[in-house]
Amino acid sequence: MEKLTGYSDKICGSPGEAISFKVSSPQRLSYQAELVRLRCADSSATGPGFKEFSLPAAFTGEHTGRRQRIGIGSFVKADNITAFDLKRVTLLSLIWPTLPEGKEQALMGTWDPKAKSGYGLFITKHGTLSFSVGNGSEPVFTVNLETPLQPRHWYLVAATYNDETGEAIIHQIPQFQYAYSSDSITKSQIKKLSIRNNGCFRIASWEIDGIPKSCFNGKIERPRVSKQALRLSEIESLVNSETSSSLNADVVAAWDFGANNSSDILMDIGHHRLEARTYNLPTRAVRGSRWDGSQHSFTQAPSHYGAIHFHEDDLYDCGWDTDFQFEIPDGFPSGLYAAKLTMGEEEEYLPFYVRPPKGTARSRLALLIPTASYCAYANYHVGTEWVFSEQILNAFTVLDAEAQYLQHHADLGISSYDSHVDGSGCSYSSRLRPVLNMRPHTWAWQFAADTHIIDWLEQKDFDVDIFTDEDLHNEGLSLLEPYSCVMTGTHPEYYSRNMMNTLLAYQQRGGRFMYMGGNGFYWKIDYHKDFPGVIEVRRAEDGSRSWISEPGEYYHSFSGELGGLWRRNGLPPQAIAGIGFTAQGFDKSTFYERTDDSFDPRVEFVFKGIKAEEKIGDFGEMGGGAAGFEIDRADLQLGTPPHALVIASATNFSDGYHWVAEEHTHAHKAITGTTCPHVRADMVFYETPGGGAVFSTGSIAWSGALSSKNYNNNVSRITENVLRRFLDPTVF
Amino acid sequence: MKTIDSSRKDLAYEFRDTPFGPHSAELREVLQILRWTPLKGRRILVCTRPNEEWRIGINPGVRGKEIIFEGDPFYNFRGALWGLFRRRWELATGEQLES
């Protein structure tokens, strides 16, 4: 059964701005809404305890419920109805189907499945090519081929209908040669019928009542439409035509899918310049039929990248209507808030952050909430779709309520950790949909885990201004400049170039930087310049990853830059934080021990009140220790500054911990916590030019220990020692 | 590749007694084999009431399909882990373990 859920247009706003909430109440029942401040979103018995505070807001009260639907699946639409209102037609394209069998899929045409009118090229549920024409009153005229399409092979497919003769012809021409079954196939049938077209021209899906139907999985390249019934030789000539001058006036549209990869607008090279748009972010900058391995960047060889990869589970923006707004009052404190919805026993939270207006810092400390990483993990399907998840977690799968709901409701989309239904990796992930793992009461990972820091700062009475990754990316150094100290969340894994450069520039200008987590600054991402709330990530070359980018598809469509790990892109995490991802495990966390470096007078302030032999963080909510889950190490070769002090290390890890894949030159067994010296968490400190400094914990689990023993513990003490010194203007 | 020796019930009972580890090297190998089962049909635990109730579910292996439950609910997490281990052991060896 569908649940009461929703999302907001912004993830962060400042006083004077409005946050719009979009809600779906599937049973159309009314619900209560109220504004709450969230101090701690983790309700586990071993954490600080769930802490929310109700606040007055104009939207408080009962709201009429309505069901809002999700139209999942990517497609192309050209809105010029008149241009495609054809009685005689040829459709042709190169296609690379990835899941040809199983269900009917749309390729291209004006087909209206409800009215059974228009013209349309399909793949049937048996994986065969099919062409239909109809007018809504007579029986549909369909020509089917019998030879199924092979998955992940290129074909030239085409269909013609001649209204004078009533002849429909369909062609299936493999672009490869095998010993068997690789012949071209052509079939024709005759039935006179006057096509009636009801709507616009679509590629890769039909539509019923505004929702995409029969979505195609696979690539489409060089789709063309002619208002003549072309012969095969003309079809083969037209598909290879790439300039306006080579096209005659009968060509209605000839789209170049390899151009404008960062835009949703598709260029028609035909004389009519019939613009089309992509919807729901199909994957761009993918290999086309001409890719031969000699080129790897679509910007260098556009002709090799003439295709778009469509998926039935692509989703950018649910596009729901707004149900209510929250206008953030002047002077409203920075923090984490949510619109809390209740309907009987059902409860839902739509979280958002409030920051100070631009240029008006209200404290000396800024906390960066890693919302790019929340986006990367949004609605992930680890337990049900990763065959190796139990080996990584060293535990059997246990599904919580959110994971069950996501399993049962495919229309909420997937994360950049998941693969599409056709097995290709998901490169784009958006927050403009209900994101069920960015909610209170979820596992203390990312969103809920970061509230351990918010909770601790409040407990210790530190004033803080909260910002998100989107603010950091959009505003750069001007955002951070007013602050004496900038603190991260527990797992700031996904960073754009602008975000990386901003942190470096901030440090170089005397800023103080506290990295409160593990596996940060790892994957390179891009935000889209026109589409808010979506990131792109390519799992290129190497890394600890749940899927691997296809060869030749390592470059970001949003920017044209090479994707992958930052360590392979000139900015290793060690250059930002002194440490970088070295191992992960999720069974038992452990403690840090002080190193000889910790007795250096430069770091005396860090260990004030900490004994020389004291175990640091042999407690905590996340695995029972402060060092755990994903951990980092210092490495001079990877960019740790030469003057950095490794002031504590944790080494007592189990065999459930594994050294990261990107550093293995050969596969072997000695990569676990008990056998590999690289499986350790290093805590580091170093000074930066201009009197600044960097302190890094090297562990996601660190913040899970802050509240232990009623906040009186050595993890809390060290964090407080560092923060107080970092807020002190005295130069390092 | 190794298969699970169903006569090594001592390893199963080691898991029953210490489901959260640490585990012996031999039990770790058994667990690694049990955890390589295909996604479709994989028995998993589903928490049906937070911190109170768990059931063994059959992963359909296809997004959007219902998870089918089998057997009775468990009312403590350790018991649920042991119940899941027994079920996977049975599927791997054809032999049932005593509870």
C-alpha cells in the first residue's frame, strides 16, 4: 500500500525564502502538518535519543489529502503536433536494446495506446520488432517480425507506411555478423488505413494520462522521421546523414542525440528544426554505434557518442504540486527542521535546513551538511539488489521499513549506488522525490548520523550556521570566508570540483577545518547548471563501488570532465583533509590509541585532559567504537602534507574490515583488519598557511561516540578541545 | 570451491551462540558461502515491527515485487539471526538444524 509521503523543492532555505512541500496522500485522506526542529533524528536505544521540538507555523493544522502520481521512466518528446501529423511515414533509428524481452517497449512514433491511434515502432514482450498504425476506430494494423532482438547489440530498425498502397514495411538490420541469425529481416503487409494522430511525437515511451508507459530500456541513436515511405537504400542513407545539407525536405526531423549532452534540448539537424526534449534524465554521453575504443571523451569525438541510454527507472523530478509552504521568518535560527505529517498512526517527515541569508554569518562556526552524499544514497536498494552486500557488511540482510517500501514501490526511483533494471549503473540521482532514507528514525547513517553532530553542538552550547553541499557548490569561498571554523558531517563522500576547490582555498586563507567523518572527498560529482537537486557520478576506472561504468563512459555529461575518484583527478582527499579512504567494515568498531606525534607541543591542546595510555573511543553507538564503518589513513604519497601529525590511530579491526579495492594491484587474501596494515584509522592535525589548521578524525563512527556517557567521554573531549582552539583567533 | 560440511554442526552452534562474532576462521568460511546465494530467492530478515519483530522473507529478486514471508515471526533479533542461519543452512545442505 502507498504511504503518506512527499518532498520539498529546496533542501535548504534562508529567512525570507519559502520552502514548498509536495505531499501525496494515497487514500486522499486528510493529514495533520506541523513544523518541528530536529536536534537528533536517531531514535536507536544506544544513541543520544530522538529529540524533536514542535514550533508554530502558518501551515500547522489539517490539510486535505490528494494522491500525486510519479511518472518514472525517461523519454523524449517533441511537442509540435502538426509536424508529425503524418498519413505516410518512415521511422528509422539505430537501437541497442538492453532488455528486449519481458514487456512491450516503445521506440518512436505518435502512438496513443489508449486511443489506439497514430503510428509507432515497438518492441513486443517477446523481444521482436513491431510496427502499428491506427486511427482509433478501425482495428489496429500491425506488422510483427519473428526474430527476437539480441540484447546489447546494435540494429538499424525502420518502418514505413504508404497510405496510397496501404503497404507497411518493417526492417531489422543487425550491425554485427555472427555465424547464425545475423541476417537482415524485412517484412511487409498491406492494409489501407487513414492514420489519425492525437498527440506529439515521442521516443522511448508512450503516455497514458500524463504517465510514461511502455518505457524502453536501451540506447537509441540517430532517430529520423520522413514523410515519405522510403526504400531500404534511402533508409540506410538517411540514418548516416549528419548534416542539414544532406537531408531533403521530406525529412521531418533528424535528431542528433550526441550534441548538447548537458542539456535537455535535443537538436534537430533537419530543415524544420523541430526541437525535442528529454525527460527524467536518460543517460547522456554514452557510447554510440560508432564507438570503437579509440576515443573515450564525448567532447573529443562526438560522433562516437551519438546515443542516449533510456531506462524505465530513470527519475528526476516527480513534479508534484505544492500542498503548503513555509515562509522562513526573519531571524529564524539556522538548523535542521521538518514538516511533520501525521495521519492516524502514520507519520512522515519532510526535512530541510535553514541557513542564514547570504553574507550574514551569525556564528563563527559553519557546519556543512553533506547533502550531495545524501543524494547519492537516495533510496538505495542495498539489501535486495546487491548480491555482495552481505560480504561487505559481514552480516545477513535485515530490511527496515524503508527498504521494504522501496522494494515494493519501484516508482520512487533508485540511487547512484544501484543499477538500473537493465544492469547499467545509475549515474544521476535526485532529491526531487520522496527520499525515504533521509528521514528521522532511520539507521544512523548519513542523515541521522549527522544529527549526532548537531545534537552535540547544542549540548555543548556552540552556535553554528548550517549549510548544505548545494550552498557550498553554488557560492564557493564567499560562503565560508566569514567563518573561523568549518566542520563536516560524518560521510562527505561526494564532492564537486567547486566544493573541493572552495575547501582548499578556505584552508589556504587561514581557515580552520574539522573533518568529522570517514571516506570523505572520494567521488567526483557534478551538479547540473539548469536542473537543481541532481548529481552525476560516474564509477570510472576504480574505487570501492557497487557498479562499474561502461568502458568509454567515464566522462560526466553535465560538465564534460572525467569522473571517478578524486584521487585520480588531481585532488586526493589527503590534500583536503590529510587522510583518505583506506578500509571499510560494518561489524565492530574499535578505539584509537595515541601515537608519538600526539605528544608534540603543536597538538597539546587536542589532548588536554586525555591520558597518554588512554583508549580513545572504546565506546559508541556505531559498532561500539569511535573508529569504524569507513575509515581513512594518512599517506604522504597520496597527498598528506609532510608536516601533518598523525596523532592517533586505530588498528584493532576485525576480518570484517577490508582494504579498499582501488589500491589492490593484485587480488589476494591479506586485505582484512587482521592481516593488512592499511586497515587503520588515522587522526591527523596540521597547520595551513595564514594561521589555519586541519583536524581530521578518519572515521564515520566518531560522531556516534560523542554522546556516550552523557557527553562526558574522551571523543567528546577531544572534539571540544579542537573546536574551542579552532574558534580562537590566535594563529597557529 | 568448498561446500558446507553438514556434519560440522559445531560451527552452526558457534553462530547461534555468538551471532555478532567474532567467529572462528571455519565459521567465517561457512558464512561466506551462505552469503553468496543468488539474490532471487535469497532468504533475508525483514523487520516487521521496529526493534520488536522480524520475519524471514524471500527476496523476489525483481524490484517492485512483494517479499513473501515464510515461517513464524521472531521476537528477538538474536533468535531471528539464528532462524535465518538455520534456513540458509537447510537450503545449502538439505539438512535441518535443531533449534
